[in-house]
Amino acid sequence: MRLYIKLITLIPIICLATSCEKNPTEVIITESIDKIAVATISEIDGSGLTGTATFIEVDGGVHVVIEIQNATQGLHAMHLHIGSSCTDAGLHWHPMGTPAGTPGIPVVQAALNTPPIGIGEVGNIVAGEDGTGTIEFTTPFWSLGGDPNTDILGKLIMIHETGDTFLTNPHAHHMNTQMDMNMEMDTQMVEPHFHPPGTPAHSHANTSAVVPPILPGGGAKIGCGMIVLMSELAISQS
């Protein structure tokens, strides 16, 4: 059954199931909707991170809204992993067969004429000073059911401690680690330090650069949730 609606407020439904206290995020959709899936993001190793990811199947792809709370300020990488649960997460979901070492872009920046480096490489979300972050996008590379090469149902959305460089496909970081490291080294800030009297005149490169909170792969995992259909979530809560 296809639903035609103008305004959806999904978060209150999720909050009823999880007893959270959070103001709803309004998602404006004017297209026909087939399916809705969600992932309730929980902390890993005591990180304190929580969040919700909502996936709405619309004509031409999937509309995505991801929200996180209690995160450290800065960038946090997001990937889709295979696995039966967050405690049994496998490798990045990578059905595209992108050749090793191929450079590219994450899903949030990709379009049909500029495909992503891998459709499990979601992108970076920015957390503000208050520890919250939101990202919203529509991608033609995902679906809710159907083709196993696009179906994100049952996948794990993983949040990392830092941003990711997303410079190479996820199964070829070892081939381009030096390129990733060079990117980080070129943007390091030189901390203020003391020069003893008589120190020869010299300069420091990138003294005004800001250290980007990025690591190849995004560093440690701090949050995870499994993507399930809303109907399946309702059944599991009954």
C-alpha cells in the first residue's frame, strides 16, 4: 500500500517504544512513500552516544534523516556494516565491487553520475557543542527490500569517534594509508611553543590550519543500530 502524505513526524513513534524524551524532527515529504525503516542507535563501550536514523523509501531512492546525541563536538564517520547484531558486526557493506584503491566520495555526496566509493560509506555527521548532530539527504543507491545490491534492511549503521577521510574504498585503506596520512599531516596545527634566545629564524607550515577530526576509517566505533522496517519494529515491541 502506498501512502501519500505531506508531513511525517516519526520520532514520537520511536520515542513511545524507547521512552526517550526528545522533541520530534519534522521530515517534509511530498512524494509517494512505500516503506519506512528506522535504526535506534545505542552506545558502544560506554560512549554515551544515542541517536535515531530514519529511512523513507520514495520515488528514486531513500530519504534519510540521521540524528545523534551525546557526541563529542566535531565530525563522526558513518558506515553501513553487515552482521547479525551490533555485538557481532562484520565488515563494511560493500556490494559494488569497486576496484581496490579507487578514490571516490561518500554516499551523502554521491549522485547517479558521480557514484560513491561504496554504498556502505555513508559520510560524516557533525556534532555541535551541545553534542547533537543531524544530517539529511536522499540517495538513489539504497532501497528498503528488493535488490540485495541496494537493500539496506538488516544492515548495521555504525557511528565512529572521528570523521573518515573517505579517500579510498573501505577494503583498500592499506593501499592508500600514506595518502590519508599526508592529508592529515598537511592540516595539522602547530601548537604555540617557546623559542629560547638565540634560536635561528624559522617558519612553521600551516600555522593557521585547523586540525580536522578525521582518521582513515573513522577510529573506534561509538554507536550502532540495526535498520529495520517500522512494521517489524512494531511487531517486536508487541
